[in-house]
Amino acid sequence: MIFLNKSILITGGTGSFGKAMVHYLTSKYKKIKRLVVFSRDELKQYEMSKIYNQDYIRYFLGDIRDYQRLTRAFENIDVVYHAAALKQVPAAEYNPDECIKTNIIGAQNIIGCALEQNIKKVVALSTDKAVAPINLYGATKLCSDKLFVSANNIRGNKNVSFCVVRYGNVAGSRGSIIPLFNNIKDNKFPITHPDMTRFWITMKEAIELVLWAEKFSSGGEIFVPKLKSFKITDLALAIKPQAKLNIIGIRPGEKIHEELITGTESMLSYDLGKYYCIAPDQSFFKNKNSIKAKKVIGNLDYVSNNKKLLINVSELRKKLLELN
């Protein structure tokens, strides 16, 4: 079993991903040695402990900005899933220093503690907004990604590896657009731009990607799932066919379309079947027999407005039903 007698820690453990991962692990794997939910929200930890109260689960209050506290939490941990971040684009634009402290300094702390405590695997969660970023949140996550990739260069003889998984907003997660649209009582749907597109990924798919990366990564990779995309206006119509679209204008730091792999990154990208991998260098997959990797030729054009990726209103309705 993949998690037999292993100790796992999730930063941001009371967030949407953290809760979903805890549910998945406790449902699928019964031989986990210890599962540590690390977050700074005592109320969410209390509420979560009423649902998940197995003896091997620990609720650890702390902030990834606090190196000393993080060091204590990392003691005797095998695997870290790093999901803690400040993620709201407008909030990051208004409070840039706070976003930097959590997303960049916090990432440095994760790396330092992982090296000190001999963590075996660290999987850091990233975002499409880290690709060619135009907002502070994306810029901080780009810095974070670079830190985790380059951390493999300073591990020396330590048996630790760091990798990154990159995907778009999770469908139905806290703060995402689907709950916002579902809670609209009248037919007036606020749309920031009529052409806006986004990628679609479910929480289940995100968890599967993270677990796959933890199993197969050697260190230094950025793993990217193959996703479909949709127009925001189509999503509104899929949720409510009578929706009246109210164009309100783009918010600070908001992109019209998102990108998952740039043209430059395509030159270092490999097709792994279900996923792409951006390798640290051109020779990365030589003599690595654990993964069948096919070099990507040319530009992937992995942008959310790519017509080959866009799904229509009918397909969106089917996907929305799958979330329930």
C-alpha cells in the first residue's frame, strides 16, 4: 500500500483541498501512521475534528510563516502536501505584503523545514495564474514554484524531493465561481468580461494528480493535467438558462484567459498520457524508466480560449451534475 505506515502533513489542511484530501485518505487508506492537518484556523479545525476524529489524525494550529512552529509540525513526517496560500486575486492586489509573506516566505519555510526534518516528498500546489502572471497572486505563486523546483538543487545527499502540480480553479471549491453563481437568487449574473474563459478541474481530479505526482516524481518537475475549458457566460447559462448577463468589468489583476503551459515551457514539456510534465532540463527523462514520456514538439497552445479545449453549455450541465 502506498501510504502503509506513512506520516502525512497537509498545509492549509482546513481549506477546500485539505478537507477533500483528508476525506479521500481516510476513506481509501486505513493504514496511515499519522495524518497532520496544519492550518491557522482553530474554528475550522474544531469543526473538521467533529467529522474526522480518527486516532491517527492530528490537528496542528500554526502558520507557514512561523518557521519554528512549522519545524515542530514536520517532525517524523514522510510526505507534505503544501496547499496553504493566500489565493484571492483582489485581496492580494490590496494587501501585497501579506500575500508575499505567505506565498513566498511560507514556501521558503516549507523547503527549509523539509530539508531539516528529512521529509521524503513535498508536493506543492500551484495555479494557472502563475503562468505569465499579471497579478500579484500569480507572481507570488510563480516565485513559489521556482523555489520548490530549485530546492532539489540544494538537497545534497538527503533523500528528499520537491515537485509542483499546476492546475486551474477547482470546480465548486470555496470562493470559486460556481458557488457564487448558484447563490444568485434573481437572474442577474455578474460577468466581468463576455469573452472570459477558465479551465475546468474537479476536486477528485486534483487529488488524483497530487497523489500521482507524489508517487512518480523524482524532483524538479511541474506536473500539469490535461483539462477542458469553458466560457464564463456559458457557465452562467448552464446553471440558469434564463440568466441575464450583467457585464461589470474586469477586476484588478484579472485575466481574460488563463494559460497552463507557455510556449517557452513547451520546449521542456513531455506528454505523460493523462498529464504533461515541465521538466527541469532537456535531459531530465533520459534513463528514467518509471514514466513513459514523449517529448512535446512545438507550442502546446495550452490556453483556456483554445477552441479545441472549450466545452459547450450542454457539456457544462453534465459536468455540473457530476459535482452533486
